Amino acid sequence: MLSLASNISSIQAVEAKYSASFDGIDDFIDTGQTFQSTFRGDFTFSLWVKPSDGISGLQFLCGSDAGGSNSIIRIRKNKNGQIEFEIQANGNFSDFRTDTIFFSDGAQDSWTHILISFKNNGGANLPTCNIHINGSSPVAISSDHSNVTGSDQSALSLANNLFIGRRTQQSNSFFEGGIDEFAIFSNDLDTNN
């Protein structure tokens, strides 16, 4: 597991609830790192999420990009309540979306654990992406684009830090709700892990 910096930007008082609470307006965490070398190989995101009630539209859980070029990595809850993972590198783009809606427009009764494992299969091969929800076997996912090859991923060039609760430094796409135990692993974890 990789450690994160402790740069937190918020105008709200810090609460002792052991999770990060985002107001959807201007709260986010700047990890202080791009994790570029990690995202060029095999990696896994693991986090607990509890979106606020009644929030429709895109909600970015984390993101980083190269500021106008074509390198992007991000996780979001889409307007339908599905979980999406997107990566763009070397001019190619891949997105992976759960077929199941995990976040409806109503209040969430409990926290949801999201684990996204990503394996760089090298060369001209497409990577493997698995999304696990609450410790399940990989859930069914679909993709509108799956063009990033292992070579593309190895050329990923992120200039900006990874943000939690926000898409990018240039965007005002903020998350509203709670995020807890955010972690990035430098290998692709499977169901047994």
C-alpha cells in the first residue's frame, strides 16, 4: 500500500468521525503525489464511500490528469448511480462501468466498499479491470471504449496530483458525502486478497 500526503483543503471544522466528509462545494484532499509510476503498472484502488442523499449527476471520487494533454485517471459515480473507472494514456481511452446501479438517488443506509483492480498486460494487449463491491466476486462491467494498451499505459504522463473528492485541479467537480480508508496498492488485488 502507498501512503498519501496529508494536504486537506476544507473550510469546515474537522470532525472526529474517522472519515473524510466532503460538502460538494469546495472540499477535497490533495494527495501531494501523481502516483504516475504506480498507474503505469498493475494497481488497485480500495475505498469506502457513502454519497449524500439526493445527489444526481456525476460525482468524482478521485482523479488526476495532465492538464490538457491526454493522460487521465479517475473514479466516479455516474448520473445513473453506477461506478466508473476511466484511464486515458498515449492518445487512447478506456472506461469501465458497472452494469449494476449501486448508488440510487436516495440516502445510503450504509457504507459501500469499492475495489478496482487494474492489470497492465503489456505491449499491444488490453489491460484487465475488475470491480469488486463489498467484497464480492468481480461484478459485471461494460465499456464504451477500451483502447488503452499495456504500452499506452506504460507511457501515462500525469502532471497534476491525484485528488480525492474532486476530479482535477482545473475542474469544479466535487464529491458530496463520505470517503474512508482510501488506499492505492501497487499490484492488482483479486477476490482472495
